[in-house]
Amino acid sequence: MNPNMQKLMKISGLFRVLVLIATAVVVIYLGYSYLVEGELRFSTSHLFLELWHDERASRGVLLAIQTPLFITLFIGVYWLQKLLGYYQQGQFFGRESMTCYLWLIWLKVFDLVLDIAQILVTGYYHRSIFEHTSIEVPIDFGDITTILLMLVIAYLLKAAKEIEEENREFI
């Protein structure tokens, strides 16, 4: 096997471990913040933080608002682990690795929509408790650019795979 391919496979294994370590650090940090300090630091929305510190707001409702984002994080880690696992085995252009990559793209799209929905739901809940609420829905063009870039890469990988298969048939 090509030494460069072996190097990529080892790097993929290293990244799998680093993703797990980073996820563990995030979960420990969030758990510590919630259990010890009574803070939920998964959201940076000023409306959410204002609700979190107000006694009239239900923390159960606020946790329910944040839960889909937290679940999406774990689903993303799962598909990234699976993708890097295929890469670690040398399956860079296989159907399975492309499926994982497409899952990651759609999760990124879902996360973008979920962020907007979370801001709107938080704003409406804030409005039910406070007199004055200003809901601002930020559109992160960096996220949109990332999604478009991921789609271009998926297209290029698929086209490269097809060209490779055509070349094999020609020989």
C-alpha cells in the first residue's frame, strides 16, 4: 500500500480520537456548568440567558428548547466518527464514506434551521413573560458558505469516483 495512503489512514485515526476527546471536554464543561454553577452555556442568546436567570421562566422549557441542538451535536459526532472510521480503513471514496459525508452536510443544514427555530421559540417564550422582547434572527453567512462548500466537495468527490471507475473500465 502507498505510504501516503497509510499516513492518511493514521491521521484519520488520530482525528477520530481527537473528536472524541473534544466531545468529552464539551460535555464535561456543559455538565459542570449546569450541575455546579447552575448555568446552561449551550446558548449565547441574550433572550435565553435573561429567561434562564428569571424565576418566572421554566427551566424545563428552556432545557427542552436547547435539547434538539444538543442531540444534533451527538448525531454529528456519530457520523463524523463513522466517516473517519472509513477513512482510517482506507475507504476514502466508497459509497459508505460518501453517505456519512452527506449525512454531515444535511445535519449542518438542519442545524442552521434549528438555530433559527430555537431563536424564534426562545423569543416567543420570552415575549410571554416579559413586556418588551426584540427577536433578532441572525443569518450566519459563514454557515451558508460552509454548507455550499461541503456540497461542492461532495460533488467533486462523486465526479472523481466516476472518472476513476471509467478509467478502470478503459484499462
